[in-house]
Amino acid sequence: MEIAATVAQAKAVVRSWRSHGLKLGLVPTMGYLHEGHLSLIDRAAAECDRVAVSVFVNPTQFGPNEDFERYPRDFAKDSKLCAAKGVGLIFCPEPAEMYPPGHATYVEAPALATGLCGRSRPGHFRGVLTVVLKLFMILEPDMAYFGLKDAQQFFCLKKMVEDLNLNLTVVPCPTVRESSGLALSSRNAYLSAEEKNAALCLTKALNKAESLLKAGERRGEVILGAIKETIAQEPLASLEYAEAVETGQLTEVKEFVTETLVAIAVHIGQTRLIDNFIWRG
Amino acid sequence: MEIAATVAQAKAVVRSWRSHGLKLGLVPTMGYLHEGHLSLIDRAAAECDRVAVSVFVNPTQFGPNEDFERYPRDFAKDSKLCAAKGVGLIFCPEPAEMYPPGHATYVEAPALATGLCGRSRPGHFRGVLTVVLKLFMILEPDMAYFGLKDAQQFFCLKKMVEDLNLNLTVVPCPTVRESSGLALSSRNAYLSAEEKNAALCLTKALNKAESLLKAGERRGEVILGAIKETIAQEPLASLEYAEAVETGQLTEVKEFVTETLVAIAVHIGQTRLIDNFIWRG
């Protein structure tokens, strides 16, 4: 397994693979890998000849009062996990390698970045799209794998790939959960045992919404109402948003008709968690 | 010579060249080709195995009151000129092919896009960077050639290539001039005989500035003053800007020390013309 900390090193590895006609899968991560990331690596390994994993806590996608400094990091563990999975390259640049002094060009996030998480995290998707485009240019993958826990991120990236005519396919992968139902997230490390228990209200709320849909309910108001009620019952939880949007432009859905993303963001103490499901009718 | 009107056709041509290990040079144009464009094609042909020319009047780089509709077009002549130069591919999409309904992702222009032409043309460089990035992704050139008459455009593109880690080199090429000194531009077609004569004040003004620099003058105020005075003497001309900026971040220069771009924009009747020179000390 190659470990590249500079753009030039990473490009050299990738160029050599490409010259041999190998198909490359990329799994972009912020490190502190969990089973969710590992499922993306497995999928990439199954579909590609070589897998590259980027480990980069991207400063431009964090707001000034967010958890950039505090975000958990454990490169030793990450590199062991990657080696065990047969990853060919870890790209782990420092921020100054990705954003040298004077860096000034960004990807402007499309309109579908403004709702949901974009409302409380202005600039977040601009940072995500910019860093992912840079990673795509550096690592030139044929396929790139993203977890659907960050559903809005996936839809924004898919739009970028289409709009900018990028030569790769972005692959959405299902959210991996603990047996309790809690969606895996590196930020779960922030939770105390009590908070982790409280965090199950996200799963409970989404399950309730899915049950209503299965029973034939189609009114957004009723489905989101059930979610809000469930979150409200948990004293440690505070709802940031619960929304239903169609999966094209991510515009609000009053009545469930076409494919719909039901997404929530909930603060458990100081920790902001997100989760969602996609209803396909 | 292949002529591709769709992204898929263009990608197929380029993919076949790449699979043979051929080096590709791109000359992005808005068509209505003149000797300036042809000099870029010659340079590309000298340095690369295959040359692609894009002919696309890009709507997103025109403001609402600018000359998008009126911009001169002559594809029959352009394709003859390209064929005579041994061009391998013309990519000539319709606007809807480049910007299908729902297109929403743009490149945010860096700070160096805000001065000079950016001041009177807000959104212009956002449109330029977005379309050029799309052309880079569609045509995957190793080299891309741009005329230095549009100096700010070149510096913004160079910044984008660096900041987004694009896998190509942008090559600045000298402005081509009529024997009178007038810089070639497709927009010269808008000028009446009288206006074309008046337009020589741009060359006169820049020549005067260069003479002062050769004589040892280094004060921006004096050099720009001479330019303004020359333009003011031409009754048909109205100066939009005359500026001196260093060529890194395009920030104003009071005293000429490092490499400096002296750029002007002048309206001759209804026609907006630009010209410049780079002083290297």
C-alpha cells in the first residue's frame, strides 16, 4: 500500500496505474474510519482494479464555529484498516498541500445545496464540492463511492459530476448502522453513553415515518409530524430540521408521489447528527 | 477532421486518441476565427499530436445587456480554416448541450476576477471558468492555448488549473495584431471604417506607456496618465479603465517593480475593446 502526502506523489501512483489500464475506485473520507467507510472500500474493491482512499479533514467544509479542530483523527488505525482491505493508495495531505497560500478557486454549490444541512451550514457544500473536485482531479478515479447517510452531499456531487461533465461515476452506497439502528458516523465518538442512547430517537423517528408510508400515508405534514413528535419525546435531543424533498432538485414535497428523501438533523447535547431514508414508492 | 456537436461524440473522439497515447492540444474559441486564433492552432499543432478546437459562444459569460445574440458567427468559414490547419476535431455544441435544463454548478471566480474587466462584467469570469472547465473535462487536453489579449482571463484560468489540480498546462500566446497595431478581435467586425481608425488609440496609448517604461519611468500614475491622455484625445473613444496590476493576484501597482500587466478597456462607439501589454522589467 502506497501512502502519499503530496499531490505530486499521489498523481505519480495514479498515473502509473492508469498507464497499465487499471480501473480505479476512490473512497473519499475524513478518516477515523468505521464500518460505513469499510463497506465503501469493499464495494470499490469489488468493482475496480485498484482502490484509493483519501483521508483529509477538509477545513473549507467546516464553519467557523464547527468542529474542525475537534474532529476525531487516528491515522495509524485508518492505515491499518486500509491495508487489511487491500487498499492500493492512501492520500493523506495536510491542509496546506490542498490549499496552498493564495488558493482562491471554488466550486459554487448548486441550488440543491441551500436547503436541509445547507441552511445551518452555509459554505459547507461549497467546501465539499471543491475538495471532492480536487480529489477527482488528483486521483482521476473511474468510480467514486459515497455513503448515503450524507444524502444531500451525494446529490450535490452527482449534480456536479453531470454539470461539469466529469469523467467518472459517483456511486451511492447504503448507510451502515449499529445493531441498535444508529447510523455509523465518526461524530458518534463525541457521544456519552447516555447521549448515544438518546441518539436512537433518530432511528425511531425515521422508522415511524417509514411505517406510516407503508400503511399508505402520503401527506408530508403527517409523516414529518410523526418524526418531530418522536424527537420531541427525547429530552437530550433538539431537532434542527425534518424535511421531505424529491431527489432531483431537493425541493419540498407536500405529498409523497415520486422518489422522496426524508432527512433529519438532530442535536444530541453538543453533537449534531443526521440521518435519512429514501422512499421509492 | 471530425465535427462533434454533442458531448458524447466529442468524448468518443478524444477517448480514441487517448487510447493511442496521443498528446492533445485544445484551442477554446467562440468562433469567427481570425489570425489570432490561427496562431493558437499553429502553436498547438507544433506541440501536440492532435488539435481540438471548440467553437462555442458561451451564454454564461455574457451579461444581460451584452452582445451574446449579436456576437459574430460563421461556422462554415471556421470549419474551413480549421480543416486547412489540420485540426483533428471541432467541438461545436449548442447552448442546450452545454447547459441542459437544470444545470446549476458553476466555478466561483477567484478574487483576481473582480478587478479590470470583472468590474464592468460581473459574472463574466464565472461563466468563462465554468465553460472552460467543462471543455477541459469533455476534451481532456494535455495543453490548452489562450491568447494574451484576454490577459485577465488567462490569469484566472491559470489560477483555476493550479487551485483545482487540473491535469493540463495552459499556455499563454502573444496577441496577434494588424499591421496598424490593432489587436485582432472578433468584435472588430462591429467597427465602421471610421471607428476602426479611432480604435488605433488603444495601440497608441499602450505604445506611449511602453516608451515611458523604456525611458525609465516607473510611477504607475504617470504611465496610466499618459494612457488616459492619449485615449481622451480620440473623440470616438471613451475609456472604461486603464490599470497596472502585478501578474500574480492582479492587485494594483503604484510603482512598477515586478512583472506588471498594463491593461485597458475602451469603448469605441458601441463597441468595447480591450488590449494590454506585460512589462517584465
